[in-house]
Amino acid sequence: MRAVLEEVCRRRHATLYVVGDTGPRVTSSLTADRTRQLLTIEGTAGKYEEMACPLLGMHQAENAAVAVGLIDQVAEAVGCFCGRRKGGIENVRWPGRFQVVSRRPTIVLDGAHDEVGAVALAQTIKLIFPEKV
């Protein structure tokens, strides 16, 4: 897949940014109550620290880094500063994506609908509820 993207970018004289490689870098840690993850994202336009993202799982941290990286690139291209990255990440809602609807008993709703989603769901369950697995 990456080879295909690299080839398309080469043909179009575009730069390919890959989270953690050629693009934004992200670190993540869980809040004490495991309801949010604190993200620090280093994008091309700056470093955004301790964004309290309500979407859980490393895949969601990487998705947030993609969003920040995209905003950084668009802002640079049009010559403006878009300062709402942190607010956007902290206020995002995605019902049905690792949505914890109850903690007693533990009930999680997730619409994982393919192999990649199922793997991400399993990894997130192990991260958020290690005592349950």
C-alpha cells in the first residue's frame, strides 16, 4: 500500500507524510480514569501538548496526528494560522467507536467491521481494560 502511495506522490510531485516517519509524531498516555488519552503531537507548524482526546486507542492517536498534520499543511499552503487543533481533537465525538456506555458492568460499543478494525478493537480493549483480558 505504501509503495502505491509513494508512486502516486512521485508522479504528482507531491510529498507523502507518514505519521511517525516523514510526518507528525505522536505520543499518547491514558488519563487516570482511562476515559481519555493525552496526546502530544509534533506537527510541521508546532508542537501540541496534552490534548485530551476522548477517542481511545493508538489508532485514534495516529488519526489525530493525521488531522493535525493535514491542518498544518493546509495552513501553510494558504498562509494562515488555524489555531483550533487542540479544541477540535478534545471535542471530537464518534459514537459507536470504542464507546464505553457502562463501566458496571463493562459495556463497549464498537462498529469494527473489518480485520483492521477488529485488531484495533482488540488492542484497545487490552490497553483500556487489561484486568478484563
